[in-house]
Amino acid sequence: MVALCPSDAEILSIAEKLPTAPRLLVEVGRLMHNPRVDSDEVVSVLRQDPQLVAQIVRMANSAAYAPSEPVGSLEQALAFIGFSEVHRLVGVVATKQMAEQMIVLYPIDVTKLRLHTLFVAVLMEEFAKWAGERRHRCYTVGLLRTIGMMALERLAPSLAGIPTFFESGETEIDAWEQKYWGITNPEVAEKILLHWGLPSETATAIRHHYRPGNRFNPIIHLLAIAANAATDRYYGIPGEQCYWKLTTDNFERAGLKLEEFHVACEKAQRKFAQLKIAVA
């Protein structure tokens, strides 16, 4: 079979058909970069997806946040839990929306993928504190690192022409993707996130995190470390384990010390448990 080799236009067309919350996560994160942003701007962006708004309000009323009085609107949720927490909850909803998408070819079911990506996101946010990176950007790139997989599934005009990863005989997921699509999921994710407005140094981290090498960008190395930690705790993606070979050099390039890594993992574990309560 000849590789599909989709054009940028085809990839971005598919991106427009993906769930709304992942794109809005990027937009809200961009607003948070502006110190003068007000709640009206955030509300205006989030109201593009009424279902997202309803879920944020519901989660703000959950036992995870335990408001003294019911939260009845998005505005009240923003005032009660703050911009950063709302941004985090948009990410939680994004994982739910992506979990509603069918995955046939990839070697992991959507429920396990959802847990994996959410934990990677929470880990990235914790790592960012120690590494001096922007927390919301690290959270976003951690959460959306697998969005290229969703797009590649939808770029296949006939699933019958592409064997599943397990049937392909390949052992590395990007080798399988390159063979049948002519492009890999990290490359597709980078194109989509750049189109949505994620800063280039952050989006590019996804493209290179399978093989960080000696690249300078700390977020690349943070993402590889986070994916490895999530694989150890909350389901790995078959075909990716071969990339997670952590060394002292990885931690140095990430700007993260080993003791900081362990502290961040413990904090991420607690935050992850809170988010699971909120979404239950």
C-alpha cells in the first residue's frame, strides 16, 4: 500500500472536525498569557461550546471543589475557582470529548488513552513549576500530545486498507504511521496546534518528544519524562515505550532534578485524583 501522505490542507480540514474543547483549551491558554485579560473574554471563548460550559459548571459544583453555595453559571465558576482551574477543567472536558471519538487502528482504547493524557498534562503542569516554564502551556501540550492520533484515524479514507498497529508487525508507532500515512502523529499534532495558535516552541515539543536527542527546548524533554511517568502509572501506549529512555542528561536538559521529579509526581497524583472526582 502506498502511504497516504496527506497535505497540510487535509490535516487542517480534519482538525476542524475534531471536538471543540481541545481548540478552546489552546485559546483560553493564550488569553491567560495576557495579564490584562478579564473574565468576559474567557467567557466569550468558552461559550462557543455550550456543552463545555455546562460541564465546567457541573464540575465546579462537585465534591472536588465543595462550594458553600451552588455555582449557577460560568461567570460564577470563574469567580469561585479562578482562571487557572477553569483552564484545567477545559482540559478535562477535552479528554472526555476525545474519548468519545472512535479509535480502531491505534493500540489503546479511548478510556485508557484519556487517563494517560490527563495524567501527562497534570505532570507537565507540576514539572513546569520547577523548570521555569509556563504552567498552562505545559498542561496544554501534555494534554494534546496525542491529538495527532485522532487526526490520522480520520485521514484514512478506508480503514480496511491500513492494518492496525498490532497487525502491522511494527514495533515503533511512528514507523507504522510513516509507512501507511507518510507522516507521524507528533508531526500532525504540531501542525494542528500551530494552526490553533499554540506558540511554536511549545507545539514543536510534541514533534520531537519521541526522540529528544540533544535539542535545547526544555519542554521537549519534560514531555518525554512525563509520558514515561504516565506510562509507569496510568497505561502506556504500545509502540511508544521504546522512546522513553530517561537519563541524567534528559533531566538536565529539562531543567528538572530527580528529587523535584519525585515531588512533582506526588503532587500530580493528588491533583489527578481530584480531577477524577470532579468529572465523575
